[in-house]
Amino acid sequence: MTSRWIIAAVVSVAALPAVAQQRLAVKNGETVELGTAYYISNCKSIALGKPEVEVLDGPKEVALSIKEGMVVPRKYNCAKPVAGGTVLLTARDVAEPLDSTLTYRVKYKTKDGDRQVSHVYKLSLFP
């Protein structure tokens, strides 16, 4: 009887749908916000300094940066702003339409040590 439960659990996990990747379309010269960057514990920032962003894989026509500022960590139901920033993507020198994958990571120095979080987008660029 135990083996039936194990098989049922494996089948139900295998039947879960794949997580959809986020899609992003950007025209040449545009700058778009990808999201906020912060590192908290109990709704208080534990980051030491400004987060850093780096492109791991993506087209040469995009540049990422972080606009430093106070952000509200709504994902964790926090009401007060904390130190952090907004991740910005800028498209430049786009000569023809291009579909690509953008993989980047945000790196933090925190009171608990170095941390990083990565993100992946399906990216469409247009002149």
C-alpha cells in the first residue's frame, strides 16, 4: 500500500505544468523597469551597500543597471520602504528585430554574507 502512495506522489509532481518564463518586448532607446532589488530580514534591510547587477547571457544590445533608492518589499507584505533599488534594462543600437534570452543576476553584500538572485526573460528587441 505504501508503494501506491509513492507512485501517486510521483505522478502528481510530474503532472505539474512547467513555469512560464516572463516575456519582455523593448524598442531601441527604451529603458524599462524589470523589478526591485533588496535583501531583507523581518522587513528590514540587511544589505550592506548598493546591489550589483550583471548580465550572464544576453544580447549585446541591452545594458542593465540599478537605480538606487527606497523600495517597498510588497512580495513579503512589508509596509515600509527599505534601502535597495530598481533594476533597469536599456536597449541600444538595435538594428533589426531580435529574439533572445536574457539571464542576469543581482548580487548583494549582506550582514549574513554575499548573496545572489538570478532571473531569466525571453526578450524581443525592436528597432
